[in-house]
Amino acid sequence: MSAGTVRVAVVGGGLAGIAAALRCADGGADVVLLESRPRLGGLAGSGRRGGLDVDTGQHVFLRCCTAYRALLDRFGATGSVTLQDRLDIPVHAPGARPSRLRRSSLPAPLHLGAALLAYRPLPPLDRLRAASAALALRRVDRTAPASDARDFAGWLRAHGQRPHAVAALWDLVGIATLNARAADASLALAATVFQEGLLTDAAAGDIGWARVPLGHLHDDAARRALHDAGVRVRTGAPVRAITAEASGRWRVALGRTAGSGPDREETLVDRIVCAVPPGTAGHLLPPGALDLPEGWAERLGSTPIVNVHVVYDRRVLDTPFAAAVGSPVQWVFDRTTSSGSARVHPAGSQYLAVSLSAADDLVGLPVAALRARFLPALAALLPGACAASVLDFFVTREPHATFRAAPGSGALRPPSRTTVPGLAVAGAWTATGWPATMEGAVRSGESAAAAVLHAPVTAAEVAA
């Protein structure tokens, strides 16, 4: 480190922290990234289970996720993901032939017209009403406080959408992207999803996903990129306190509990990016650092995601993923190749992951209850599953997967820049303008890095 180099600590090694650390290093800072877990990636990582690589939830991205895609390119990992040439969603319903929501080559919003008019889960009249509502949704001002305060379901009712249409179309997209049903979601966030992904640019909604475990991208490849940028990465390094010094520097205390001992240490840095979940941020940040009402983190809240994992002795799904309507199943993904299932299971078997968002009613259920609910539901959607044997069944749960995208949540999401010079916050829960997505996380990290890099120079930095 040369004299005068700004020292930055990034607390938290999820996508927000990784993006912030890289951007700070690019700006000439000396950066250390501190992560309490043994791995990077946060909630977009993976672990091992009996030889399988199991992702912490199924994550996808869209073509419009430009910040996340640029980060993948920085990792040298673009070749490890797939991005559709054209949006194509197979939609299954019990006892019916699958439908497809596939865009045409026409410009937006006409690119979805043919798919919507042929969408069998909706009666013809509801298809026409949905098209009319989509045009109205393009005009919603998603930055207006009134939009944030209103629930999406109420807006849909006011624009002629009946309950079946909400369940079979709007929630098909909304639950997966907002982690909230229309009745529980902010209109502003819903409008962001549909405007950015489906209604403005025809190609924006093309879906991408990882062909390898997420840990290969957000841990292994990320570590290499951080190393190449000169960022020091410390995992298994929980931060228990950050304290402002009179000199303008920050004292960062590491260790799981207060006191002294070989696992306790402190370090001084010039600036900090705090890229941790809301509750942890509320504990670490100095009082008044965020211009938010008392109890903001609890009011912002969180929503769980549950993933049901099933290994069949044969192929039962012939597409990389599918959505479901009229079923407890929401989205199901073929994870056979990316998980390394062939190392563990017989040839010809298939590993499916069922992603269940807005899972407040499921997160506390025992595995046996989830098995009793979802194996018959999968069999009703996928005829091949009726005769297939189940080789393995397990469940993963993220009780606090995202912030709760409820009406009024926008007022509880702080900007990156805090009231304290040299201190910024990052995370998909901050005021990115996006819901809790990988794209929002990356954008927040870049914004936080810009905030600390352009903070006023302190006396201590001048003296250094």
C-alpha cells in the first residue's frame, strides 16, 4: 500500500460486498473484504450434500440485469451461464397440455401479444383484459411514493384483472421476482419488474441461469477476480462492531463475542462499506447513520423461500425449467447437470429443484408434510413422474431470503450514502429501485463504492 492510499473495509461477502470491493479496488483503494461465513456469495451460493452441489435457492437473471451480467464477465464466468435467445417459459397446469409464454421478434410491448392471446390458462376475455392492463402498467410511475404505498393486487383489480388472472399470469412472474404475492406487494416494485423485464424492451426478459453450482461463480470465480484486483479476502471473519474514531478513521472489531483472546482483533480503516442484512446493519451501524425511523429493520421485515429437491430415477421434465399454475408448485428447475448428480445417482435419473417463493406458510413445515404435498403436485404436472421412483427428497430453507416487498417498503430502504462521511451501506434491501434480486445487490455495491470513494478526505488520510 502506498502512502496516501485510502483503506476500505467491505463488511459482507455477498454479491453486494463483492461488487463494492471490486469497484473500490478499481478506484485505487486498498481493500479488505470481511465475510463471516467460510464462503463468499451470501444467499446466492452453494454447498455440498452427499456429493451433490446444492444451491442456496434457485437464482435466475434476465437480459436486462446488466450490472450482474457485467460482474459475471469480470469473473470470467460468462461461459458458465446460459441466456435464452428469446424469452420462453413453459407453463404447466394439472391435467392440461403445457402452454408457453414465448416472445416474438416484434418490438415491445407487441412481442408478447401472440403468446398472451394463445395463453390457455386464461379464458379469452381475460387474455384481452390482461393485455389492456399491461399497457396501463407501462405508464405507472414507479418512483412515486403513491405507487410504493399501493398494493399491486388492488391496482390489478382496478384494471379489470379477476382473481384467476392474477394467479395464472401476474403472480406467475411476480411471486418469483418479488418474493411476494400481488396482494402483499408494492405496486412500485411490481411495476419495476414488469416494466424493466417485459414491457419496455422486447429482449429484456430473456432468462438466464447458471450451468454450474452458484458457488463456482460467486465464490471460486469471485475470489479469483478479487485477488487479481488486489482485494484481500478474509472468510470466517465475523465483524462484531464498527466504531468511528475521533481521527475520522473507523475501528473494525472482529470476533463473535466481545472480550479478548486469540480470535479477537481490531483494525483501523479509512472508510467502510457495510454490505450485510438489514438486522445486522442496524446492529453494526452507529446511531443515526441511516435517516430512517426507529425499528426500521423490523418494519422492513423479511420473507422466506423454500426449495424442495427431488431426484427421480428417470427424466420427467424435458425442459430446463417450467412454471406452474393451479398447483402448489411455482417453478421447477432441472439441476441434474449443474449439481453433479451423475456422481451420486444412477444414469438416466433427474434431479429437480422446486422453488417456492413467498413461503411463509411452508417454511415451518416438516419435510414429511412437504413431501406429502409436493410429490403428488409434481405428478399432476409432469405425467412421467407418476411412474417414476423417488431416489431422494430433501428441503432447503432460507427463512430471511429477501426483504418484504410490501406497500410502503420503499420508505424503509436507505440510500447507499449514510449520514456519516466515509460510511456506506449496500445490499439488495437498500434503495436500488429494484426488488431483492442479484441485479439489485450488484447495483447497490457499486453505488456504495462510489459513495465511499467520493467521500471527503479526512485529516487522518491527509496525515497518512
